Amino acid sequence: MTASCYEDLVARSPDGALRVEARSPDNRPSAAPRRRGVIGPAGTDQRDFTYALFDEASGAPRWRKGQELSDLRPRRLWLSNHGWLVILTHSWMTTGLVIVTPRGEAALRVVCSPNRHDPFPARGFADHISWSSAGPSWTGRSIAQFVALDGRERFSLRTWWGYRVLLDLEGARVVCPEALDPAHERRLVACERAWVMRWIEAAVTRRERWLQQEAEELYPLDGLGAALAAVHHAGRLGVKEAVPLLRSLESLPLEGLSTRMPIGDARWGVRERLFTAPVKHALWRLGERPAGYPSYDFEAEDGARAIELGAPAEALMSVIDALPASASQPEVLRRVGVPDFMLGRRRWEYDFRDASGVDRSARIEFVGRPAVLTSVDVVAPGWRGEARD
């Protein structure tokens, strides 16, 4: 099993009046040596979290609680203006949500594990949870917010694949999607679309600040996760009014995950751009053609730019059709441009709109080492569905 880090967490209500904290004694600077039964190096597997709700203005606590809220570790906290708290819990084999009342009482605990997923469906929910040696993961790129429906506060979490977890806080229950009133569904969708616009607007506003923070290695970047979630859901929810803002984010060169891989006869650094690919996918899903900024940057082993690369070629298929048999990967990059999506070093995909206005992807596959072109197929667009999500 992979050792997991559970940091202290702080969340504030949307109006800023309340603050909730989850803290472990293992996160204190003096928390050494490690106690018996703790797995992993120092700074991991923190335990014995306590929770406290504070009035932000006065600093006075409203309540303090310990393991009676949850004996699982917290990953996220969400706090409403009225003091309702939702805790995302985590362990190696379970994940779940806990509703905590404004008085600090656990009203509902929902647990999902590989063999137990009530009240969530096995298909459409449990099969989208990523289970690994570090435990489950499923809330990334989610829209999470508190929404009032008929005067009752609900907690709504729309997952990256579109399933909505809806908690009736006062009723202490999970609302079945099939039982949701159509008017409530429309209200929730409107709130989700508003959330998307709010965070995309925030991303545009914070663009230059993020670039400065990245240059100075000041992490984490405030609001980055919510902004990326908003970009993702703009395409899934059909938020057409976000298109002008998305276009301003397509060129944002914030750096994401990086790796080194053999390309040609050398090892190159390949670094994704955090916003470019998600924005391009969102624009395609909204029926818009992206400007075509490169989704990846490439570096040679000495850290210098490995090759001057542009976006995918304008007349994409004519350029691909002109590639020589067994073309090398560097030659494909020089002639065709940066792929829109790379599945390792063996499969690259380029998205385009053909002469008849149909969206497609050109899938290029390589074999051997150094890798050479072995096949080109025109397929349904890769951004459609969940393959790239």
C-alpha cells in the first residue's frame, strides 16, 4: 500500500462568516517520533483528526469534536453559510461523505468501498472511482456547492463524469436521482452552470497572478482546481456563454504533469499544459474549433527546448498523408505539430474538422525503439466520451 498524506484542512463558508478546521496531532512540528501502528514515513498516515467550527469575525468556537464525527481521515471539507459541514472521508479501502449539523453532530455517514457502494449505484458511480494502492479517488474536477431547494439546504456534488450526488442535509439522506423533482433538477443545473461561469471568470482574472506565482514557485495556486473543474464542466454542461473566456485561457502556459520518454534516439521531457488541452476539449464539445495552441511542451535532456513546435497543422490530413512510411516521432512532430492527446509514446491523436464539417481525430501509432510510424487511422473524435477525461 502507498503511504498517503493527510494534511490539516481549513474551509470557509461562502459568505466568509464561518470557518471549520480539521487538524491532526501528527501534523504538528513536534509530532515525532512516529507512534506505533502508523504506516509510512513521517508526514504520512496522519490520524486522530479533531474538528472545530469558528465564528470568523470573533474567532470564538461554536463546537469542537473528535473521532465521533468520523474515524476515517478527511480529504475535503465543505461548509455552508448556515453551518452545515460535509466531510469527504478517505482510507485505503473506503471513501465516503459525512453530514455534520450546525451543532456539530454527525447526521449521516455514507461509505463506498470496492464491495459496498449503497446508496450509490454500482454502474454510473462505483465503476468510475479510481482505486489504487493509495486509496480511492473520485471527486477531482467536481462541482460541489450548497443549494437551497424549497427552503431546505442541500449539498450537491456533480462528479467529473456527470453523476450528481445530492444530500438532503436536514433529512439526513441521499436523494435518489430518479426521485428528483424536475423543477429541482432545473434549479440544480442552473446553479452548476453559474458555478462554472463564476470560476472561469475567476481564472481569467487570476491569469497573470498565477503566472507570477508559478515563476516564483509559490504553490498551491489559489482556485486552480476549481477553475480546471469549471473548464471541464463548461463542455459537459454546454455552457456556450463561456466560449469567449475559454478562448482567453487556451494559451495559458501553466505547467502540469511532466515525464521523460524516448522520442527518436533521445529522451525528451514532455510537459503538459494545465489549461490548454482541457480548454480545447471543452471548445470542441461546445461546437467550437480551438485556436490550436500546443497541449504539450518538449525539452531535451539538457533542459533546452528540444524542438521548435507549433500547433497541429492547418491542413492536418494532407500533411499526415504525406508522411513517409516509418517516419520517426521527431519528424512527425516537425511536420504535423504537437498532438492534442498523447497516450504514452505509442499513440498520438490530432483533432480536426474535415471538409464536410464533421469532427474527427487522426490516431497515429508507433512501434519499435526508436519508435517509427506504423499506422494512421481516422476515428471518432477522442474528446467525445470519457477516454481523455
